[in-house]
Amino acid sequence: MRAFMRAIQIDQPGGPEVLRPAERARPEPKPHEILVKVSAAGVNRPDVLQRMGLYAVPPDASDLPGLEIAGEVVACGAAVKSWKAGDKVCALTHGGGYAEYCVTPEVQALPVPKGLSMVEAASLPETFFTVWSNVYDRGRLAPGETLLVQGGTSGIGVTAIQMAKATGNRVFATAGSDEKCAACVKLGADAAFNYKTQDFVAGVKAATGGKGVDVILDMAAGDFVPRELKALADDGRLVFIAFLRGMKTELDVNELMRRRLTLTGSTLRPRAVEFKGAIAASLRSRIWPLIEAGKIKPVIYKTFALEQAADAHRLMESSTHVGKIVLTL
């Protein structure tokens, strides 16, 4: 292996143009890490925020963007037990995915599901870890319950719709156009509402016989929150994973108390390796069989060569895509 590698670095906070091809030293795996020769890397909103200077890189993380990869294990740390050179994996990383080689803790890697390409596998980790952690662990979505996904055609939304449908739940979604709403229904949503022209609260209430939904996965926050409380069933759970409509909102505490509502949320990147490893174990036992059975299918909107990372970010920021954007090497 060469001592150096191709990578995409962020020269300074700014627009997509600050993403620049560079040559970096190839990383070396620590005792519990694996070194992966990257075939494909997913592009996610946190990458865009990091590029803009709005997402602080943890002190122990690579400064290179990229939180999910797929490729071949080429070296293992001295204490690694789960993998060996030659294994095909996809993995959640702590950064550094936009590169020829990337290290990641062995517990954050999963086998490439049977029948999937490397591009498809690279689109899985960030959204699948996030959805499992927030919808099932924090949101406690139970069999027979209902889920509303805000932003149903985003990478997270596509994953959440398919995952909840595959686990036997009724799913509703919002999106910003009639075409995107149709895409949500095609993915498995029982109904989808154009939040620009429709009242999603009324839509959810009508679809649930006036009860409301049990869990909402929210990337919007801001002015959506008061309406989301009204869309929740009694004992409902609202889970925040982003705040595209603003970090601040008004809250009717009386409604929250009277109807026993729960508001929660999380970010994934700062969590401990052990925490992420536990999510990986849940995904491998509960979700990977559903992918291999064809009940959940990756949705790839467009691929770009690694050196075209800036174009990939421009597409991400346009919000015109349905599904995942992936870089290829």
C-alpha cells in the first residue's frame, strides 16, 4: 500500500468550492480499528454543515469530511477480532470518509448485505444508525404504532419510511412537492402530505381516525413544533435530529403535560464507540435480514467521482434529490 492517498479536504469554512482534492498520509488503524480501502462514500447533511463551519469536528476525529463508507478491509489493528483483510464492509466513521483509505472502529462496521453493490452499501450506515437510534431506541416505536417522517425524500426519510414499513408499522411522511410525496408513497408511506400546500396535522388526524401518530421523526423543528404536538397521539413522542426550520420554537407546556407527550432528540457523531457498536449489533440482527430479503432497498439518487465532491454538495444543498448521494472511488 502507498503511504499517501487521495482525499477531499476542507480548505476553510465556506461554499462547496472550498472542498479541494489533496494528498494525505494514509491513516494507520489503532488496536480496535480496521483500515478500509474505500470504494464509495455517502454524502450527508452533517458533511455540508462541517464544510460551512457549523458542525465542530470532535477533537479525536479526522478533519476530512465523510461519515459513511463501503469497501474492503486491508489491515486490522492488533486487537481486532471481528474482521480480517479481504472482508467487504460498510461502516459508520468518525470522519475521513472522503478518501481512498479510512479507519473506523471494528464495532462500527457491518458486512455488505448480500446482493448490494458497494455504492448501495455506502448509502446505509449514517441514515440507518440514525434512524434506529432515534425512531426505535429514543422514540420507542412499537409494533402496531404509527410514525410520521418529516422530509420523507431525504436520505434519512427514505430510510425511515422503508425501515418502519418493514417492521410492520403504518408510516406517514411530509415532503415539499407533490412529486416528492408520490415518491414517499412509492417507498411505502401510507400517505404523504405536501407541507407547502397541505395541513399535515389534518392529514395525519384523518388517516388515524382522529388519534394522531405515536412517533414523529423531525428534521425541521422551528415553527413545525406546535403543529407536531397537535399531530401526536396521547403519550406520543417527538424526536428531533435536525432543525432546518430553526433551533427555537414556542411550546405549549400545558398540552405537553395534559397529553403526556415526550420531546427528545440526539446527535450521533459525539457518542461513544460502544454506543455506536450497540446500534450496529441491533441493525445486524434486526434490519440486515430485511435488506437481504429485499424488504428494504437503498435508494441512490446520483453518484459523483470523489473529485466531484463539490458538485455532490451543491446537489445536497438544492434539496432536489430523492434518496442518497454517493461519492465513488
